[in-house]
Amino acid sequence: MIASISLSDIIVSVIGALGAVAAAIIQHWISKRPPPTASGAQPSSLTVTRRRYLVAWRLVAALSLVVAVLAAMQVYQGLTRQPVTVEIRTPTENEPVDGQRYGGLEATVNSVPPGFEITIVVYDTNSHRYNPSDKLCDLQRANHLKCTDIYLGKDGTLTKAQNFVIEIVGITADAKKDFEAYNRTAVEQKYPGLVTLPAGVLIIGERGVVRRS
């Protein structure tokens, strides 16, 4: 399950609503004030200036209200959207794996939010770093997910068994670009891994495995 409500949407919605209320109060206050008098000023010029202030504040109130409504719609969609669920078929929990390459993960995933694509990130429990796959998973009919060619750690033979966590993640377009940028230089840099996952990555599910060799 992943969170589908953005804190930024809530903040923008509240600020927009407060801005709309404040602007409406100010323009109402301006409209109710008695016309100002100033030596040498023509009443008509004062009236025009006052009208301009009213129009400006009405525009501010309208724009703030639009922002608040759009953000509130995002929050509502997040509250009413079905949570993402995943049932991982393979691998099983702490399944032993021989060698670096694992043949593939299969799962059933439901209610993936719009704008997200699914891929795999492997978490190294020794280095505490993340290695994103350079391929997207294949979401087939009946929400059947297949992720092939998952690599656990680096080339070579291990001297002792090592634990890895295969994470199924949803990524936005920006997160996808971050993963692609990492993978372009990962081979030359011997797969250093990411210390943290970039913004726009949502962990949908995970499964631990043990690489034995």
C-alpha cells in the first residue's frame, strides 16, 4: 500500500483558501470605506484609483479560490482513491538465490495511481544503498506484474551469503529520469548505488532474498 495524498496539496489548498478569504475581506473593506479626500486631488481620480484596487483584490481572491479548489480536488482524489495493493508470488520470503542474477519477480498489483510506472529497486543490506533497475516491469492483463533480470549486488562470487531486498516501486516521470541518469554511468562506476531514493518514488511492496554465491 502506498500513500496517495500529497502534503503539499493540503498545504496549497489551505493557503489558497485563506488567500481567497483574505482578499475578499480586503476588497469588501475597500468598497465600504468612505471615499478619501486629499488636497488638490480630483474626486474622479480618487474613484478610479479605488476601483482599480477593488478589481485587483477581486482578481487575487478569484485566483486564490481557483488554486484552493484545484488543490482540494487533488486531496479529495487521494482520499477516495483505492490504496495500492500487491501480492508477490515469486520470490518467496528469504528465498535462496545462486549467483548475481535472479530470473524474475511475479506479482499481482492493483490500483496503481495515474502517472506512475513500475520498476524494481534492489536494496543492499550491507552497503545500505539502492540500485534501480534500468528496465520497467511489465504490467499485463489481470494486473499481473512481471519484472525480469533482477541483479543482486555485483559480479563475482560471494564469500558468504548476503541479504538483499527486492522493492517494487512506482516512479513518476521525474524519478524515471533520475534512475536513467544513474544507470547511464553505473557500469563505469561499478554500481555505487544510491544513498536515498529520489522524489517521486513510492514503494509498493518488497521481498527479501538471500544470495548464496
